[in-house]
Amino acid sequence: MDVQAWTFVIVGITFALYIGIAIWSRAGTTGEFYVAGKGVSPLANGMATAADWMSAASFISMAGIIAFAGMDGSVYLMGWTGGYVLLALLLAPYLRKFGKFTVPDFMGDRYASQAARLVAVICAIFVSFTYVAGQMRGVGVVFSRFLEVDITLGVIIGMGLVFFYAVLGGMKGITYTQVAQYCVLIFAYTVPAVFLAFMVTGNPVPQVALGGVDADGTGLLAKLDGTLAELGFAAYTEYSKSPIDVLCITAALMLGTAGLPHVIIRFYTVKTVRGARSSAGWALLFIAILYTTAPAIAVFARTNMLDSMANRAYSDAPSWVSTWEDTGLVAWVDKNDDGLVQHTAGPVFAGKPVFAVDAAGEPARGSHGQRLVVNTPDEGSANELYVDRDIMVLANPEISGLPDWVIALVAAGGLAAALSTAAGLLMVISSAVSHDLFKRMLVPGISERGELRLARIAAAVAVVFAGLLGIFPPDYVAAVVAFAFGLAASSFFPAILMGIFWKRMNAAGAVSGMIFGIAVTTAYIVWFKFIDPAANVKANWFLGISPEGFGTIGMLLNFAVAIPVALLTAPPSREVQELVESIRVPAGAGEAARMDG
């Protein structure tokens, strides 16, 4: 069988599995729809949390970023893994003990304020839609290549699947589907890594092979540095970002993790606070398997890509070039009309490729058979080859000549990663609308059946809107996700942290901080990414901080506004302060104190 046939088989089997699980575990009550009835075991919840956490950005795009950015890409590894530890140890157990369904629920009851609840609902929806755009784009990328359909159709297919098991099963169906998706994605991620590690170094452990040598006795990283230097690229093992930008991006990813509502809600699905801590530990172990493998995947991918394109004519280029060119994610512009692919440092043209079509609507082809683009080439750069970083993990098995079934397995893993996170995010949006907005604010007398129906309608609408964001994405997958983390850091993190650990924080402080933090961060991102993208260079950034890292500044501004406002306004009621005390006291502490006395 060829790659497409293998893809149909493997993806078809996994999709049938997901749908079967959704039917088996469909939700019958609001408790099952929102938090899976709080009956999930810590081990299963750890797997589901890992799948929820490891999105298309982790599976598809993170290694691609590291492959192109080298050491600069390590901020994603440090930020995302460190952020999960911060969430698991600092916030999750306390939020679980608080016992509410959602983050807006926590905000509304902790601050005894409908305004705080409403602002949290708006922030949750805004952050979740920003995040889900990257997931749906990842789905489209996978489908467009491996099922040979247009990216838009690929997104629509993904929408249909998520619609089925998110709307039918709710959090209960999503949880058990995510357990299966974790198994698929981690197997799909590690199998090619083991193949490549053994092929290149003779050592099947990718984490160890990364520091190994090839058949010529040359260190992999030293060889990659040398190759990149010859082509004019920055050294792979050196930072090119400023220290303050590295710090801010890492912090934004870490603190944004601690404020992501779709991850926080997972800790409500277990029976006890102890179960929440246990599931956090399991999830960290499951996450570490992928995150420690990603740097090796990145090095193998970049090295193999450079080797496969060395001194090649386009007519003699490996098949992966034309295959991915047909998806619109690879482009070649013959700037000097010699038929040779010049892959060097520098842009091929401004932005992503826009391909030309002929009068019949078919792809227009150049004299060498390449797809023609309508972009104006950047004549100041000798680089002729555009490679979208989002394809590196997916294309790596093809570039390396691995078996067709491995290529298809990677496609199934990418879909599992994107769909698992998309479903979790859609649950946040659904619960924010049905439970926090309607049940707790607009229609408090709504029946459980009516609320469940409303939750499913909200999930359906969210799926459609998420699909549109996947069809018209604001940036590559990991960048879009990084923006979501920055928005979460600038809005939720200070309000949640101070809500747990500072009794004096009140509604006025929390609301003003959230609004100011997310507004400033959004304005900064929108300005440099959409209004004036040409100005998106280090010289124009505030203190040299990129849009991906500005969430840290937004978070500091949130604190700077929230704390003075809280101190200048009335403190929370005695009941609220006692509530804050109670969620910080471990279960059984009072009984132990009496026994000591």
C-alpha cells in the first residue's frame, strides 16, 4: 500500500475508535457534560490531561520551531513544561478543592461578583478561540497532505469529528477519547524518533542519540552547526534572541499555562483533591515523554532536510518537495533561472506563498514543473526555498525515507494531538456560555435538561467558529498558541493566584487587572501581527520584547493595576476571606491539629 492508503487505514481506525468511545461514554447529565461526573481515575485523567495539553503546537509545530530556530526554540520547551509544573503544584489542587466546574465559576464565587464572572467568561472565550485556531489549522495541514484534500476541506472534516464527540459526549466523552488519543499521539511521535535515532547514531534512544555521533564519527550538533554556517544561517546551538525576550516568552508560556482554562478544568474530573495531585503527576510523566523527544526530532528533521536538498536541481529534488508543494506549504522560486534549488539564509519573499492558477483554475507551473507563486521575490536574499515550519514533524519520515506506515502513523498522531486539545477548548467555551453566562447570570432558573441542551448548542456554534479560524489562521500553529498563552497569563494568572493566596484581593482589583492586562496584551499583538506587520521587528518592540513574549508584561501590568485598586477599595466580606482560608487548608488538617493538642 502507498502512503495515502496507509493513512486512510490508520486514520480511519483511530477515528472509529474515537467515535465508538464517544457513543459509549455519552453524557446524560450536566455533571457528566462539564466534569465527567468527577469519576475519572487519576491515571486516566493524567493521560487525558497530557493529550489535552499536548496540542498541535506540541506535536506538529514545536519541533519545527526548534528545527528552524535552534536554541531560540528552547523557550517553548522550557515555558510549556515549566508552566505545567507550576499549574500542577501551585494552583490545581486548590482550585479542585474549591469544587466549581469552571474558572469563571471560581472567579464569580471567590470574588462574590457577577462582574468578575462576566469578565472571566469573556477572557476564557477569547483565549480559547485564539488557542483553538492553531488546533484546527493543524488538522487542515495533516489532511491536506496525507488525504490529498484542500486545507479548508481538511478543517471541515476535523470540525465534523470534534462536533460529534464533543457535542454528544461532553467532558465525559472527551476524557475517555483523550486517553485513546494520547496513546495514538505518543506512539506516533516516538516511533519515527526511535527509527531515526538508530539509523543515524546506532542508538535507539532519541534523547541519548541527540548528543551522539553519525557514521563518520561527527557529532550531530556540531555537524548541523557547520552545515548551517556554510549556508549563512545562525548556529543551531547559540541564542540569537535577546535575554529579555527569552525570559519574557518563557515566562508568558509558563504563567499562561497556569491560567489556561481547558487544562484547569481537567482537575475537576477526579473524585478528590488527592486524585487531582496524583493525576497531575501522571500527566507530567506522560508529557515528559514527548517533550524530551522533541529536540531530537528537530535535529534529525533539520539535518535530513538540508542533506536531501544539497546541490540539487529541482527536477532531481526528492519527492517530498513536490508533494508538500502541492499543499501550499513548500514553495520554490528560481530567482537566477538555473534550475537549482538554492537554500540559504534569508526570506524567499514577504509572507507565506500565494500560488498562481491558470485559466482553468489549475495550479500554474513553471519551466521546471514547479508551482508558480504570485508573491514578489525578495531579490536581496539568495534563498529560493520556502519551507513552512509546521510541516517538519509531519514531513520528517518522508524526508528520511521511513516506511509508508510510519508516515501514516505520524499523520494519525498529529490529528490526535490537534483534535484532543480542540475538544477540551470547545468544552471551555461551551461551559462558559451555558453554565457561567446563562445558568449563573442570565437564566438562573434554567432546568438541568435545558442547560445541557444549551451546552451542546454552544459547543456546536463554537466548533463552526473554530473551523473558520482554522481556515483563516492568524499565523503558524505554535505562534497562534503562544499568543493564547500570553493572553491567559495577562488575564487569568494574577486573578487566580491572588484569589487563592491573598485574602485582601477583591472583585474591583481582579476585574480591573484582568481587563487592563488582556487589553494591553491584545493591542500589542494585534498591532504588530495584523495592523502593521512590517513593523514587527526587534527595533520597534517595547524593550525588545516580541509579541509572543508580551504576555509577561501584560501580566505585570495586571498585578500593577489590581493590587492598588484592591487596597483602595473595600475588602472582601468575612465569608469570602474564610472561604479563601478553607481552600488552602489540607483536608484533615483540623482533625490532626486536635489530635496533637
